Amino acid sequence: MMLSRSIIRIAALAEKEWIQIRRDTRSLILSIFLPVFLLLIFGYALTMDVKRVSTAVVDQDHSRLSRRFVEKFAHTEYISLYGHVRSTREIDALIDRGDIIMAIVIPRNFERMHQSGKRADIQLVVDGSDSTSATVAIGYVKSILFEFNNENKIRELGAIGIASVAMPVEVRSRIWYNAELKSKNFIVPGIIVIVMSIVSALITSLTISREWERGTMETLITTPVRKFEVFLGKLVPYILIGLFDIILTIAVGFFVFKVPLRGSFIELCLVSLLFLVGTSSIGIMISSATRSQVLSVQIAINLTYLPTIILSGYVFPIKNMPAFVQAITYLIPARYLISYMKGITMKGIGYTVLWSQILFLFLFALGVALVSLRKLSLRLPEK
């Protein structure tokens, strides 16, 4: 009898909260359309693929060999030839204006030194202000240079009657799970987790504080509801909205960004449910502590935005962080769901391998829910 009455009261509170959500157009847009909008914006804007690196060429030799060397850079999607520059003095201005990222300087007597068997050095000037792009661009040039040297050696050996050369060691790469090395395949799942982490805590941070500001909390206190009933009644509508957002954003990732889903979709939704319980409980805890909508939103953003992006392992590898910072990352729920989502989307693995991620999400959701329930007060503030 007591259980059935509690369920009825929880359902009534959930229905009341849902009516408030429908009446508040801003909250409805924030909770339903904002995650998809942010996913589309970040999904198209964020990419770690370094392509079409603008490159200038200073050819001081103007020989047949130097032209053939420059032509090697014209047939790849990773290098975009800006054009020939007359002197090295122009390189600084081009890099400062952002017209080029790097410049290749071919010295005089390049062909003559190569034909005489001497080493011909090529200078590579790179803009190091973006260290990641610079490192990748240097790797592209070294790869093309390696191929160029191999072709020249094979041509020289052919001239003396050696038709073919067998390499003693040859590398044959086999890439698993992301064969085309598309950055979207691991960027989009991470964006889904980060967006839902921020949005779920943000929208629930308004629940209790809104009641206090509107004066309806006093009416709620006079009813025979208990704390856990208020907590669940407030939590359930936002959990369902969050679950809908998870399904919608995964569908956008699959159909728009072509992110694979090799694992179980149902299992992914169930694990995401644990994540939503934890992050939404954070919002209710903040709302209970502040009793002010403006302050609740500010705290929710600061408590979820930067920690989720920086400490979840999405942008910066956790293994490269200091030991004390690595310990803090265990408190970030996005760390576990990002790892789980990448595994289930690209590798097709599930709970049998990633059970530890599920366990940590469960403990986090349970711990935050208990703290939030303890923090929730159904008493009028003392004057």
C-alpha cells in the first residue's frame, strides 16, 4: 500500500514537472533541440585530420630533378601547393599572414650534387605556432621524401642492369576498427557525451530553485510527499528527455556523420541511462543548495563544462597527466561513458569487456543520487 502511494505521488510530481517543461519554451528547446544543434556544429567544426597543408616552394635550382621533386607534392590531398616563391625572404611574410604553414627550399646545385653521389639537403621551414599541425606536416614531407628517394634508387639500379630490389624488411600495416582513420569516428561519440553531460546537469539545475523562486515550494512542503518522492518526481522527466536526446544524437551521428555502431544499441542506451542519472542528480543537488536559478546555472556550467572537456580524456590523454590529476579524473563520469561509447561504436565490444566502466558509472550515479537526496530539504529557510 505504501509503495503504491509513493508511486502515485512520484507520477503526479513527474507529471507536474513535465507540464512546467512544456510551458517553459526555453527549457524545452534547451533540453531537446540544443544537444542536436551542438552536435551538428561541433561535429562539422572539430576535426583532427590535417589535410591541404598550404606549402610554398623556393626552387633555387630550377633543374629537372627539382621539378620532379616538387611534382610529388602536387598529387596528394595532404599538401596544397601555394606556389613558387622567388626568394627565402618572402617566407616570413607568408607565414606571418597565415597564407602558408610551411615552405620547402631546394638549394642550388641540387641535381648536380645528387648525380655526383653527394647528399643534397632540402630545407623545410614550418610554422610551429600550431605544434600538432606542424608535426603532422613534417611527417607528410618525410613520407614523400622517402618515396622520392626510393624511386631514384630504383631508377639508378635499373640503369646498371638491376631490374628489381628486394627490401629486407617491409612494413604491412593493418588498421583495425577505423580503417580510414577518420577523426569523426571518435570525435562525434565524445561530443555526444560532453554535450549530454553539460545539458543534463544544466536543465535539472533549475528544478528545485525554480520552485523556491516561484513560491510553489511552500505549497509542495505542505503536502504529504517525502524527499525521495520529490527527488524521483523531479528526476524522471529529465531522465526520459535525456534518453531521448541520447537516441537522437546517436542517430544523427550514424546517419549524418556515418559513425559506425558495431555493438548493441540497447546496451548503449542502458549504460547511458546510468550516466544520465548521475549528471542529472548533480543538477538537482546544485539546485537544492543554491535555491537561485541564475546561480544554479552558473555553478552547473562551471562544474561540468571544463572538467568534462579537460579531464575526461576526450581532448588530452589521461596517461600523460600528472598522477594527482589522473586521480581526479576518476570523479568525471564522462571519462567512463566516452571510453564505453568508443568501444561499442567502433569495436563492437560490450559489457563483457567494459564492465569496469559500467561499474564506475553505477557507483557514481548511486553516490551522487544519495548526496543529492540528502541535500534536498523540504523545510522553509530559517530567517
